[in-house]
Amino acid sequence: MTSEEMKNRKEVILHLMSDPMYRPMRLREIAVFLNVPKSGRKDLEDVLNALMAEGKIRVSGRGKYGKEKKQEFAGLFMGNEKGFGFVRPEDSDTDIFIGKDCLHGALDGDMVQVAVEPGGNGRRAEGRVTRILKRANTRIVGYFRQDRKGGIVHPDNRRISADIQIPPGKTRGASTGHKVVVHITRFQEHRDELLQGVVTEDLGHVNTPGTDILSIVKAYDLPSDFPEEVLAEADQAAFSLSPSGGTENPGPVDQRLDLRDIPVITIDGEDAKDLDDAVSLRILGNGHRELGVHIADVSVYVRENSLLDREALRRGTSVYLADRVIPMLPRVLSNGICSLNEGEERLTLSCIMEIDGSGSVVRHEICGSVIRSRHRMTYTEVQKILETIPGDAVPEDLRSRYSDVIPMLSEMDVLAKKLREKRRERGGIDFDFPETKVLLDDEGKTIGIRPYERNDATRLIEDFMIAANETVAQEYCWAELPFLYRVHDKPDPEKMKQLAVFVNNFGYTIHGRNGEIHPKELQKLLEKAEGTEEERLISRITLRSLKRACYSTECSGHFGLASRFYTHFTSPIRRYPDLMIHRIIRQNLRGELDGNRIAGYARILPDVAKDTSALERRADEAERESVRYKICEYMEGHIGEIREGVVSGVTRFGLFVTLKNTVEGMIRVQDLPADYYEFSPGSYELVGELTGRRFRLGDRMKIKVSAADKLARTVNFIPAGENFRVSGERQERNAEGEHEADREQ
């Protein structure tokens, strides 16, 4: 049988099996149906076997042949800079691999329909994109390069592997080295084609101060400037509504708990301007402590369905980039009338909790209030005070300025530690990874990188906010009113089984049943790994095995905090869910939650939860991207320098080394001392076949900074000479500069 005859016969078979009336048949039945004589049945069998080898037809256990049915899914396409990608079907945690030739023009972030291909490699499902359901990339930010045909734009998003051709006259005057925004006019039909587009904005040269972060703002479509009508509405609200009442009667003092004369303080970072939480504490006659958490009552100023409200929902959250803050609310509100500034009367919602000696909340009240912050304190100041209490060791300048609240701070520290211990006892997990602090000069250029300090002062506020969030969530869950909760679902049992197998390689065990794990087991695991060479890897893999926290109308609990009830009540200036929660609480306190309002909230809250969860993810990604860019900018000025770091990751293609300032860079395997290195997945080591040299997690090394690429957001190291190993004990705690899952604070 010639190749042409084989091709024709394949088409006949496929045409037959594609008929809607076709039912699977045996070889003999197909031969009879197609009038194939007995002498030709061997050729027919060869054709069927060839189609089976191509994955186009299948045979059942009873010997009946039919066309292979492909499973079709809708899902989000996640691209890779090497050209391939993955699709995660909706309501699934399993990715489908999509090869370079199976993309159908899909780009990173697109919603696609994918057919799972038969005959995969047995390890991961493979598929082919059959249809683009929704494009995510009609506009792309990238690096412009002139050419004779107009220009080429290389997308900043490295997961979009295709460049964009810009025709002459459509470049808006951009020249090589500029960052631009491009509107896509034609997508790919074949893998080797370029995208087609026109430049809509020239953001400036890549080296011009501010262009880098502006590119990120545009790439993530972050709304920066407020519409004029929204600013006007904010000005009017700030002017006409005051704590003592106003034209709209938002809640006069005589209708609120008056806390203006008690010592209320705010504790924030030095740079914070939107102060939305304040705290107070007093000792009760029975020895219990009364903790007050007082939160700016933003719902007074942002009325339901107003322009301000719709704009806040569109933004979802404030975004804290490396060199700027993009606020959820105009600054006249966020930094002005809503901010709990020192010495100013402010309307608040208070959660006042009576807490016994074990750290349990035994009584609480949620109410409208008015406060006057006694002091605007910083974490640095409070930490210095806590470190030097008791006695006269508190620095004189702090003692004279804060003498009236120092005893209260001491009691707050005691209470915070009780709350923390209570949470630890029930199994709350604390991933204590240092985040990165970027230091900038007046022009926005990076002049330093260091870890954010997490100390007793920062933990104190975290503990108090968690207590308030749990208390508010519990009350409204029991009240069965429409509400928004912060939920962290239990991890996928299969992922927990995989984690158990993984940590067993290091001699650790996780106890559970059928993959069902209590958070206390993970807490114990992290405590046992603390101070070991594998700590960073185990922490990272554990973190990746958990689901991401999100907003929901169902109070399903928070796994990471080991809490049955949790919400976000404490940051209404910068998070829309908190603002919505305040609105519900305020209306409930005023007796305004009638049947119509309850039905209205029940209708809109599911969409608010879904949308704000997505907007939070967008903000997180943009924030991380801006920090990575600034890290690369900083390290560009330190090429050739020798630093000391610790091996924080081991892969078959190289080592990741983290420096003391949290910067993580890679040593490629080809840059290690000459040898053939085998990767040991069980112990996460690279072992030299010829020399026996081993590179392991926790190894201390001297490295030389060899490269930093701002566009790729990567830093590269090489070993510093022959004597690059650092003698002495291993690093006791490894650094993790990037959060890949949500940690509640």
C-alpha cells in the first residue's frame, strides 16, 4: 500500500467514524460496511492501527473501533517565555500542558477552550487550544525597537513570547529604548507570526526616572488618576461631613460612644499617611483586659452607589508599588478626614473586647464611636520602648513624649503575646518570611535594599487586628446577615499527600487521614524544620501546597489562621471589602437593615467577593513586579561586587542564593566549578560526578554579582573565586523574599 493509498483510506475511516449515526464496530463489521474483501482486511487493520498510533481513533476492550473523544475544558492560559504554556480548567487544581504548536494563538491570561489530547506522557495531561473565549491582552506594554518596517515591541510580560510588529506611521514617534503601550490589531494565526499593533502611548525612555514603574502601572491596567467628578464628590464629603455632625447627619457624637478622652494611639510605619486603625487598652476590675480596636468609619463619607463608591469598587484596593501608592480613595479622604491623625476628632467603628488571662474573648461590643488619637506612634518607636520596659531604660526623648501611654504599651505587649500563643495552640501557621524594603532617592532610583523588620511592635498590631477580625466575623456569622468573609480553604488532599511524601525525604512526618491535615500539623512541621538547612525549602513547598485566601459570602473558616470565623474589618481606607463590611455594620447598628436591604446585599455581595479577590491578586502581582524591577536596578550598580549569601534553592539547572538584604539571584549550573552535576531530587542537592562536590540547601557561599536584567527581572551570580565556601555553621534561618501565597496580617 502506497503512502497516498494509506492517506486516502485514513480519510475514509475518519469520515465514517465522524458521522453522528456511527456506533463503534469491530474490524469485521467495518470491512462489511465498506465492502472490503477478506483479502483486503490486513490492509484495513494496518490503516486502523496507524490511526490509533496517531491518537485519532481508539479500540475498546471488546475490539470495537471508534473516534477518540477528547475532553474539552474552559480555563485560563498561562504562558511561558519559552513558547509553551499551561491551562488550568475552571474548578480544578490540575494543569494541562500546551505545546508550542498547540496554542491556537493563545496569549498569557486568555480564557481558552482546550481539548485534552489522548496518549499523554503519563505524568501530566496534554492538550490543544481549540478556541479563544476571551482575550486578556488587547493592550500590551513593552520595549520599543525601531526597524525598517516601523518597529518591534518586546512585551514586558515575558510569558507573552511573541513580539509585536508596528507598521510605519503607527509608532507615535517612539524610538529605540522607549517603553510604549500597544493596542493589538491582529493576533497570531501561526506560531512563527508576529502580533500586529499600533502604539497608543509613549511612556518615555527606559532610563528616565519613573518610566519603569509607570510601565508596570500601565501593564496591569491600574487606575491611577481619579476622574474629576469623583474628586469633587470627595471634596464635598470631606468638607460637609464632620465628627460633630453635618449636612447629611452622618452620626453625631451623641449617637456614638464618646472615646475622645481615653488614651487611643495609632502605631504604623514611618511613611504611612492613611491611618485607618487605632488601639486602646485598660485593665478591668476582674483582672481582664479590655482591648479596643478603633477603625476609621469610611462608610460615612463613601455613600452607597455614589461615584466615590463605584470608583472604589473599580479599584478594589490601594496598590503599594515600590515608589508610589495608588490609593483606593482620593487623598482628601484617605490621608485627610478618614485618617486617624493625631489630635483630630474622627468617626470610627470600634470593636471592644474583654479578654481573659488565657487570651480568650469573653465579651465584646461593636459600636459606632468617636475618638481623638492621643499619639501617632511608629513601629520603630514602640519597639524601642518595648525593648527597654520596665525601668528607666526607655530613651529620654521617647519617655518624655509618650510617658502617658508607656504603661499601656507594656500591657499591650503582654496581651499580644497571650493572643499569639492562643493562636499557636490552636494551630495557626506563621510563615515568618522577611519582605523586601526598597529605599529610593528623590528621583525614584534605588539606593538600598533591606528586609522589612518584623518585631514585637508589628506583631502586636497584627495580633490585635486578627482578634478584631475574628470577633466581628463571629458576630455576623451567628446573626445570619449577608456579609463578606475572608476565607482560606483547606488544602487539596492530594497536595497534602505529595507534601507528606516530600518532607519524609528529610525525616519529617505529617499526620493526617486521606490527605486531610489539621493546620497544627503544618505548624509543627515548620517548627521542627526551623533552624535547619532545609527550612527554606520546606517552608516554600508548604506554602505552595496551600490554597490562596479570598473573599466569600460563606463563612467557611480560615485554614492558615486555624480560625472558624474571619473577615477583613480593619482597613476600609485601602480595601473595598472592609468598606462594604462597615456599611453593613453601620446600617445594622442604626436599624436600617430591612428586608429590601438584606435582599439587595444577598444579590450583590457574591460579585463583590469575586471581583475584589481578583483585584487583590492584580495588586499583589504589580507590587511584586515593581519590587523585582527595583532590585534589578539596584544590583545593576553592584556588578562585580562580592557578597555572602546562603543557598536557598537547588534545581537541576542551578542554585538560588539569597543575600542578607533579601536579594535572590541564580548561579547557573554551567557557572559552578567544572564537573558534571547530578541533581538529587530526594535531598535537593547538586553532586559533582567527578569531584564529589556537593551543593546543598543552607550552604553559605561567597558570590560575585555577574548580571542584572531589569527587563527579565533576574539577577545572576557566580561563585567568588576558588575559595567561595564560607566556613562555620550553616545559616540558621533562610530568607524568602517573595510571598507566593497569602499571609493574613
